[in-house]
Amino acid sequence: MIKVGVCGAMGRMGKEVVNAVCCSNDFELVCAVDVVELDTEVCEGVHINGDLKGAIEIAKPDVVIDFTQPKNVFENAKICLENGVRPVIGTTGLSEARLNTLREMTEKSNLGCFIAPNFSTGAVLMMKFAKMAAKYFENAEIIELHHNQKKDAPSGTAIKTAQMMAEENSSFTTGNCDETEIIAGSRGGSTNANIHIHSVRMPGYMASQEVLFGSAGQILSIRHDSVDRKCYMPGVLLAAKYTAEHNEFVYGLDNIL
Ligand SMILES: NC(=O)c1ccc[n+]([C@@H]2O[C@H](COP(=O)([O-])OP(=O)(O)OC[C@H]3O[C@@H](n4cnc5c(N)ncnc54)[C@H](O)[C@@H]3O)[C@@H](O)[C@H]2O)c1
């Protein structure tokens, strides 16, 4: 049995993870951490603890699954690694510099650490297909659509998709005429390889992304929609098992699918 802690256990994703862990025969929920609703019992005998370090010392989890907030996730991951626990991170918003720091800490401590901007298997396939298509088109843009409580933009999935496409094609959206943005931001944010990313936030969406490719006379559209948070759970549990068994830093679910 792999002993699991969940950080952000009272959040939308955290509650799903707690439920998935408690229903699985391979995992045991040993602690649950959040900064709200302290002492609430989330699973038999497991109550919300407000202090991650304290919870780790008492419950000694093998892995801690983190679905908290972009502003807290780095500190949480450091607490895990400094205390001999392997973080599995779904929280988005970690900068390149912070990812590198966590990679170095993981290697030095000889532990495992898994970070995935998207744990949904369908979304990972969408990213792989976008990477495959990238070398056949000169123009590409990404539109990502999320619920209006999402705190970071663009989404981690959009950033990761752009990175994967850039590995195949170093400059997209070429051949356009000179543009003037009448309203700042109209053309979205431009990241790796000149791929423009547009972020939509509104109630009704959960998490969707469309990657548009264009060349003379044709458009290819690759789209994925997450309609229920349950879609992330098989990927989260797969990553938790992998992380408990491997002393590696892994970024992206695609690496173990
Ligand atoms: N990787 C993926 O597949 C994936 C999927 C969905 C959401 N996400 C990301 O997961 C994160 C959480 O999403 P959500 O919709 O569950 O958010 P949410 O706001 O519903 O939940 C976050 C929870 O974390 C708690 N929290 C905040 N700071 C904390 C801290 N320092 N210690 C412990 N708990 C803390 C909050 O009280 C809250 O209960 C976001 O960054 C979101 O973008 C990732």
C-alpha cells in the first residue's frame, strides 16, 4: 500500500483525489491538508490538518498529491522534498526557474517528484497529436477555455502544448502582415516559437483546449474538453504509483503513458 497525503484536500480537485485514493486498493490516505475547514473528517479517521510539515511528521506519507494554488505550490513542494516525501503536483503556475529548482532538489535528495499540468489522458493525447502535426504547418494558435475561478493564465496545459510543438517547429504564425493591436492583448500572448495563446474564462467551461493549425487552403483543429474532474483521477493515481517507485523528476504525464 502506498501511503498518500493530499494537499488542498478541501478544493475542487482535492476532494476528487481524496475520494479516488480512499476508493483504491493500492493506496491509503494517511493525511489531508488544507488552510480551510480544519478538522473536517474527509475519510475514515483522516481529518484536515492546516500544517503540511506537521502532517508529514505525524503520518509519514510516501507521496503528497498537491492541488492547491499557484502561489503556494512551490513552498509545499519544498516542504515535501526537505522532509523525505515525494510530491505529485497538479497545481499549475510553476515558473521555469522554480521547476528547475525542484528538479535539482529532487536529484540531490534522491527522491521522486512528478509535475503534470494536465493529468487527463485525453488532454495528453491532444498535446501529443499537436506535437505530431506541428512540423506540417507554418501557422498555429492555441485557444484554452476554463471556468472563471482559475487563477492563472494561460493554463499550464497551453504552455506545455506550445513547448511540445516548438520542439518540432521553431517559428509559427509566419507570413502574417504587419499587425497593430487596437486593443492590447487582442492577439493573445506569444510564447515559444511565436505560438499565440488565447485564454477564455467563463462559467460553463471546466477545461477545454483547441489547437488550430493552418496552411494554404486548410485548417486542422485538435480539441479536447474535460467535462468532469473525474477524468484526471486515473492519471493522478498512475503518477502517484510511478513516483512512489522511481527516484526521478518527471514533468508531464506523457512521459509515463
Ligand atoms: N494538473 C491538472 O490536471 C489540473 C486539473 C485541474 C486543476 N488543476 C490545477 O489545480 C489547482 C487547484 O485547482 P482547484 O480547482 O481544485 O482549486 P480550488 O481553489 O478549488 O482548491 C484549492 C484548495 O487548496 C487550498 N489551499 C490553498 N493554499 C493552500 C496551502 N498552502 N496548503 C494547503 N491547502 C491550500 C485551498 O483552501 C483550496 O481548498 C489549480 O492550480 C488548477 O489550475 C490542475
